[in-house]
Amino acid sequence: PTPKLSSADGRRASDASALILILHGWCRPVSSGSMLARSSLAYKHKLSSQIFLRRRTSSSSLRKCSARSSGVRTMASSDSGDSFDYDLFTIGAGSGGVRASRMSAAAGGRVAICEMPFSTKASDSAGGAGGTCVIRGCVPKKLLVYGSSYATSFQDAKGFEWELDTEPRHHWGKLIAKKNAEINRLTGIYQKLLGGAGVEYIEGRGKIVGPNEVEVNGKVYTARNILISTGGRVSVPDLPGVEHVISSDDALELPELPKSMAIVGSGYIALEFACIFNAMGVETHVFYRQPLPLRGFDEEVRQFLYEQMVEKGIHMHPNESPEAVEKKADDAYVLKTASGGSHEVGKVMFATGRKPNVKNLGLETVGVEMAQNGAVKVDPYSKTTAEGIWAIGDVTDRINLTPVALMEGMAICETLFKNNPTKADHTEVPCAVFTQPPVSCVGMTEEEAIAEFGDVDVYTSNFRPMKHTISGSGERCLMKLIVHPTTDKVVGVHIVGDEAGEIMQGIAIAVRMGATKHDFDRTIGIHPTAAEELVTMRTVTRQVRKEAKAVAS
């Protein structure tokens, strides 16, 4: 609505109004001074209506055709009516939802996001801005990885002739308190970022109650588009005594460390916590069904990591399935396995996976189809089977990594608010497992490359890092390149060793750009580093061909 202005204020008010519209992304000034020089209120009324119309319809015909041909209905290609409260309403303020909401608001959209009240442990009534990654996932876990790694550093220091007059002591409870303080700081920052971008933050549980309708705290909001970004929740098998086990959420909040721990599972969460607790002096046992941990990763990497974890003193129990958990005392539990084994420990932790968080979202009321595992079905543009409803992140169970959710959120913004229908790109996604030593990879495993191409050249280097030639540690490093012999393209890179993730981030750029083995070979190494091995491996370790499974170099 246009405020009533005196004639004396007319010129300044008109100029200021136009400037505010420009700063909010409603238009661009036509030429220097041409928009701000006009002062009459009549011109202002005309200008405002033109700006509004221009914002809704300024896209080029070519982009409109692109949007229609893709089958994706964008803001620019949809009706220009303004009957909704918001252009986008996001349910879930995790990493992906926050990114999509912020960028969409910056692009001119009217955006709201809802999230449940903060808690370090997820529940049906608690969550918090930042989601799993910030509150009970990547960030707090990495802080504990840093804290636990000092134990190894103290030991390594002795090899370099450092004398420790007394054995180092650790105060677990104080570390957890500092971790929680940092989490509270970060979740506050997330809310400030949303507010700064012009996103309305609504605290409460969101539920879809009809087409274009979301209910939060008893109030119904309407939105042209609804984005589901509710992430995942811890999942534990329904076994006798399951009420006695802890999850990864609980592990991040333990008031004190047990003397011993049994961890069920062999994914990255289970292995990372196993390394944290082991480094902190907890007798740690890992039970899993497979012959090797870390299913889905390169087989050679899996075997190497298994050996390194055993060398660190972790008790690995492959081919074991849990059957029941019994409580003997507050600090004594018995894990029973299918093989007949019975293992008494101070705590039992289940890290057996996560499931999409879709409970009570009302998806069935609007025709959103679900996969068998409970994930929301989406097309390559992250669109669900219901008109105007989209989903990103772990709730879709594609690649459950924070940076992937961020990428999907950016694609949503491009599609809905920039008239540029954009598919989520899940190719050559790098990842890291923060075990001790850490694992990182990008591209194909050796097994995937063989299945895809048949012919594969494999280069490996298994060595003792310079640091440990004196430290006394038995830790080793593995680096592996997988090359397509016809194109010479590097299709996979794998590292197990210190700072693997930091190294891989740069390597991932090269792999994504299509770097060849020749490109690696002609790159000058940085000496002395472990990473230089990646550009100095000249001799093929093994050649896999369709005619012969493997030929030694």
C-alpha cells in the first residue's frame, strides 16, 4: 500500500521507494537516474505496478520454452496470481532446507521455513535449526574426532623425544559441554542467516494438510510450492532388549565414558564412533554382518581400513548379527549374537542405519508417493508425485551427505525462482569417513569400474608415512587411482591416511573436470608430503581386461 505523503516529501519518498524495490531484487534501474529522478506519486503508482508485473513476467521466451519442455513448472512459467501467503514454504531447517530457503528469498521469493524446537537429540517434537549435520551429526562428531586424535598425538610425540612428566588426562564431560556450546552458537547463526535473507522462521512441527497448505501450531499457511527437507532419523532393529541400547544421538551426549563398548554396525557412523571411543581409552568392539566393514566402498580400501583399525587396538567381529541385549546393571550389558556369542560390555551402541523422517508429515493426504524404505520419491528435479511439492536431502535417500543436500537446495532455487530448471547432479560426489586413519574417495570403486568398462588399470601405493618412521606408530597409508585404459581418464581416486578428506577435495575438482592419468603424471609433486604419491605412481599395479581377469604388471 502506498503511504500518504506530503508534497514536500514526495520526491524523496518516491526515490526511496524505488530504491527499496531495487535492493529487494524487484527490478533493475533502467538507466542512471531515470528511475530515481521522478517524484510524482502518480508516477510512483505506475512504476510500482510495472515493477510487479516485470518481476513476474520478465523471463525470455527461450527460457520459458525450456521450462515447459522440461515438464517443470517454475515461478516464471506459473500463474502470476498472488493468492498464496508464500512462494515457498520449507518444512525442515536442516542444511538443505536452509540453503534452498535463503537462496530462494535472495532471488525474490516470499519464503517461510518451519522447524521444531532445539534439542541435541531428535524426537517427534524436537529438532532445531541446522538439522542433523549441525546438531547431532557431522559437526559434533568431527569435534569429538579432533578431541580423541590428541591421544594418538601424545603417543607419537614420545617417538620424537618429547618427555611427558605425567600421563595426559582427559575430561570427557567438559568436552561435551564445549561441544554443546558450539552447537548452540551454530544453530543461532543459522536462524540469523535465515532472518537476514528475509526468510520467515516459524518454530513448530509442519504438516501438509492439503494442496498448497501447511499447518504449524494450529495455523494454516498457503504456499505456491512446498519443500520437504526433514532429513533422516536414527533407525534400530526391533530386537529383545533394544530399549537398553544407545544411538549415535545418545553417544554424542554421554555424561561419562564407559570402560567398554560394543558397537553394532559397520557403516561410517559406527566406525567413526569406534575410533573415537577407542582413542579415548574405551575397550571397543565392533560387530557386523559382512566379512568387511564399510559396505559400498572399494574392496581394497575396506580391507586396508579393517587392518588399520585392528592395528589401533579395536576388536573387530565380522560375520556377527545381534540377537538380543540384556541388562545386568547400569554399567553392564550383554550383547548376544546369532553365532551363540555373549559379550558383556559397559554400553551397547547400535549404528545400524537411518531412515527418512516422514512421520506425520501428511504426505499421504496430497498424493506424495513413497519408496519401500519410506523415502520420498522424486524426479531428477527433486519434484515429488504431487503438484507443487518438492523434496531434497536425506528424506529422499539419494546420496545422504550434507553437501549433496546443499546442491539439491541450490537446484530448487534455480528451478523455481530463476526460470532455469536444474537437475540435481549426483555424479562424482566426493566423500570422507573420519575414522582414524580417515578414508576419502571420489568416483568409481575398482569393482564398479570393472563392471562398467571391463578394462581397467589400477595404480596403488601402500606406504608408511614419513611421520611414522620415527613416531613408532604402525599406521600406514593407501592411495589408489583407477584409470580407464582407452581414454586414460582417472575414474576413481581413493585415499586412506591422515588428512584424506582435505587432500581429496582438491583431487575431486580434477576428477570432475575429466583429468587423465597423463595430467596426474605431469603435475609436479609437493615434497615431502604423502599427497605427492598421487602424482608419482608410474607403474600400474594390475591391469584388468575382459579377456583376462587380472594381469600382473
